[in-house]
Amino acid sequence: MYQQTNSGHFMRLIKLTLMVAAAAGSLLLSGCGGGGSGNGAGVTPEPQPPVANPEPPTAPAAPTVSLETDSAAVTSGDSFTLSWSSTDATSCEASGSWTGTLDATGSLTQQAYGLGERSFSITCSGDGGEATSSPVVIQFEISPAQQASAAAVSAAVSIF
């Protein structure tokens, strides 16, 4: 701690330091806080490397979705399963021969009725946009027994 007798010397040292710093175009302030003792000489801190600018936030990833089935052709009355999975999606919608809101990942087993092609798709949305699956096409057919039964009914109806 500086004593009263040194205060004049101390003030001249500060004034001289400020004048030299002003002449050099920079100012470095250092000091001793509180009741520390010392010789009055400042300690120059080691220069720190410049702080790098943070990278801008990356755009959200675009969602992806895939849809598949366990069968490309199904006999009427039999079951088939549609399975789907998505990434970076928060919601999914069914379209085509099925409709409604779906989870981001799942499967659904359905029973086939009728004849002909059925097309199924799914569109999933997320912060990065939306994605639609390739359509899955399933052929609904009738079995030979169903064909024979249909032919018998048709023949009976045509007799009357």
C-alpha cells in the first residue's frame, strides 16, 4: 500500500505514464486493487488471440421420406402392409388411395378389397421444407376361386 509520503511520487508516475501512452497512441491501464502491496510497477497482460466470428446458423435439414409395401399384388380380402420412415420431419400426410395424418415413422396393415391398381404416397414436412415419397402402386386382384364364383353368378344372372 502506498504511504502518504509516496503519493506525490505516485501521481507524477501516473501522469508520466499517461503522457507517454498518449504520445504512443495507446493506453494501457493497470493497477493494484484494494490493499495489495507492490512496487507500483504494472504488469502487462499477455495479448489474447482475436476472437473468431461465430459461424452463422446452418439452415434446417430438408426432410426425407420413404414408403414401401410388402406386396406389389394382393388378392382381394388379403392383407398388405405399408411401412414408412422419415428424417427431419415433424408431420406427415397420407395421399392417394389413403388419406390422413401419420406419424413420422410407422406402418399400417390394410385389407385389400376390389380390383385394380391402388397408389399410395406420403408427404412429410419439417423446418427445412417438405418431401414426398415415390408412389407405391399395389395391384388388387381376385383369386381363381373368386373368379369362378363371379363367373357362376354372372352365368346365373344371364339365364334369367
